[in-house]
Amino acid sequence: MAKLDARLYRAVCDLLFDELDPIGVNDLGGPRDEYDSYAAGLIRLILDGGDVNRVAQYLDQVARVSMGLSHG
């Protein structure tokens, strides 16, 4: 189970960096671990039954509150 957990965590970290990347560190060659701290919360949300709307709310909150981005 630990290998699955590690693979899932790494896959979500990669997804956040490669696909979401709200601050653009991927384009600037930034560190791959930039969004790793948000992966566990996202995984927990999904495993607890969070639907697509709840996931979107979580990611929006991370961008606005944790990263200080605004969505105009």
C-alpha cells in the first residue's frame, strides 16, 4: 500500500506542476516541488468523496489564499 500511496502522491504532484501550474513556475524552469505541499490535501479531498466542484473550490482557494493570486 505504501508504494501505491507514494505513486499516487507523485502523480498528483506532477499533475499540479505540469497541468495546473497557476503561478507559471513550469514555464520558467522552476522547482518541480513547487506545488507538492498541496497534493496531500487534494488527495484526501478526492478520497473522501469530493466531487469536481469541491476539487475546483479547493484549487481556487489554494490559488487565492495560499498563493495570493486573484481571479479577476
